[in-house]
Amino acid sequence: MDTGDHTQANLALLRERLDSGRMRSARVMVNSMRPAELARLLESLPRRERAVLWDMVEPGLEGDVLVELADEVSDDLIESMRTEDLILAAEGMEADDLADLLADLPEAVTREVLQSLDATDRDRIQQVLAYDEDSAGGLMNIDIVTVRPDVTLEVVARYLRAHGEMPDGTDAIFVVNRNNEYLGSLFLSRVLITDTDALVSSIMSTDVLPIPAHTSSRQVVWEFENRDLLSAPVVDENHHVVGRITVDDVVDVIRDEAEHSLRSAAGLDEEDDMFAPVVKSATRRAIWLGVNLITAFLAAAVVDQFQTTLDKIVLLAVLMPVVPSMGGVAGTQSLTIITRAIALGQIDRTNARGILRKELAVALFNGAAWAIVVATATFLWFGDWMIGGVIAAALVINLFVAAFAGFSIPLALKRLGIDPALAGGVVLTTITDVIGYAAFLGLGAALLL
């Protein structure tokens, strides 16, 4: 059962229990879920039902659920909570999750939550808050275990038993010197199969390189993907170990990036509430509809310049949508490839020209191939080779321009500090429409009149 089916099944079961008045059974079900499951369930409910469900959540679970929710949903629930409830929700949370929650709380509430912590926990939280939330330091968990390289595995085992518990997801212990500088990783799997008299330095791995705390979250994903990591140490500018990142943290980043790319393509915010008020949602979407309307008027203005041509050759009006439509598809293909390459760090000055040449060559090949198909279809339809030749030439021109635009737009937007996934499609559509109409009608006016 995939995630969507699982959420729907939970929704159906919860509604059944609520409709039948089995409130205690519904409450038990809600509080037996994992925080991420409960967050998806809350996001799937209308606001009134969401409030009923939220009242069932135990205070000790609320904080972990809040950090899993989309920002807008989380903000709405936080606004409905009293300060003392928020303080209670923050109790027992892991430092990295609590730091994420504090970033969403009002400043006055944040101060009260910090004051409610003991000095040690307060210092730990402020250590995480010192880093940007989209950096390795913002992702890291500061609950770590470190050992020295000159002790035996027997000493390590006694230390771990005395410690009583291990941080969740621990697959390795970090080896540090007296100054807390990272030296290597001691994998627990090696500890279990190695003689207890062996020194840590003899079996520790130096292949696991630390991740600087200011590394971007996207780069962290790249490190985990390409180095097949389950966890990695995080170090500050002095090479001191300050925390660790585990693969579950990276999965959260990947999910957020996927949602961002999907929604940005439609000009939406991935943190929007699906059940937000109509006026609020309409206002947000109206911005991009307005931008699209401006570009549509720009394309219409180009068509208007050839009104005389259209009056004399009505067939051009019938075929006119073909060229910009084909250019839009071809441009989107290039745009998607380059936007993904930027996100993965696969494109730079050394290979950009080669990628551009390849995209232009593909555009010319497809342009020529489909130009023949379109010209033939036009002749069979209207019996006029000249019109077929005009649309064929316009198609080649627009596909070539579309490929160049699909390549250059993401790079230009990136340089301007604008998200290519958010604005690239709108800019590309404008270019392919304007060039498509101009090429087709311009050639028609030059060759057919």
C-alpha cells in the first residue's frame, strides 16, 4: 500500500469511528500513529475536522507532529494553542526538531520556551539555531557519541553500557582527539566482530569525511547519494564535531525538494494549505494568472501585427497554434533537463557549451523531422505546398529558439537569484509563443502575399 492509499485508509477508519461516536477508539488510533503519518492525516482534513483531530493529540506528541506539517497548516494550529500548551509540546523533543519548531513560533513564545529549558538544553538548541535551517547545521542532530582513538574496544563497550542509551539511527561513533576534532568513524558493526583488546584507531574508518556545518542542504543530499552514507559527522569551521546527519534527515530534504519542484512548476508554494480559505488561495494564484495574462497579451500583440495577412490567408489562422505548441513542448524538455542539472550541480562553465550544442542539435533534428511530417499533413489537408513549407520553416525556427531558451532561462534566473522552477515556465511560454507566432505569420506574410 502506497502513502496515498495508507492515508485514505486512515481517513476512512477515523471518520467511521467519529461518525459512530467511538471517540475513545478514535483517540487511541490517532495517538498510536507516528508523527509523520499523523501530519499527513491532518493535512488531508478540512479545517473544522482538523481542529477536532488536533484536540485528540496528546501534548507529548504535538511538537513532533507540528514539525512534520506544511508551514501554513502548522502556523494555523500554533495560533490556536496557548503558550503553556506550546511549552508542553516542546518538552522531550530532539534538539534539531525543537529548533525547527522554534523557528515557526512567535518571538515571545520562543523566549518562554527557551526559558523553560535547563541551561544545557538551552545551549544545545541555540547551537542549532545559529545555523541556517537549509544548511547541514540546521539539519543536524547534536545527540552524538564520541570516543578517543587510543582506547580499546572494551573501554568503548563499557562506556556505551554506562551511557545507557544510543541516539536513534546510530550506526557509527565518531572518533575525536582531545580538542574534539574529527578523526574518523567507528562503525558499530566492526565493534561487534573485533577483539575487545583492539584499539579504536586500528579499526576506525577515515573514509567518512565530515560535512561542514554551513554546507547547503542540497549539497548534503548529494554527499549522501554519492557516498552511500547512512550518517555523517558535521563539523564547524575549526573541524570540531558539532553534530551528525542521518539518512532520515536527508529523506525529508528530498521530499521537500520534490514537492517544491512539483508546485513551483504551477507557481504554487509547497507550504500552502490545501484547505486554506477560498479568498486566500485565490489571491495567491491570481498573481501568476496575472503574469500569464500579460504574456498572453504580448503574444496577442504579435498576432495583431499580422492581421492583414490573416484576413487574406485564413488558413494561417487554422494552423497558427501548431508552431507555438510544438515549441512549448520542446522548450519545456530542455528547461526541465537544465533545471534538474542545476539542482544536482551537474552543470558549470566547463560543460555548459557542450550541453547547449547538444540541445540545439536535438532541436534541429526533431525540428527537421517534424517539419516534414507537418508539411506533408498540411499539403494533404489543404493541398498547398507553400503553406506546408511556411509552417515547416517556422517549426524549425521555433524549436531551435525554444531549445536555446530552455537552456539559458534557468541559468539566467539562477544568476539573478530567482528559482528557475518557479519562473522558468512562464518566461519560456512567452518566448515560444511570441517567436512561434512571429515566425509563422512573418514567413506567411513574406512568402504567400
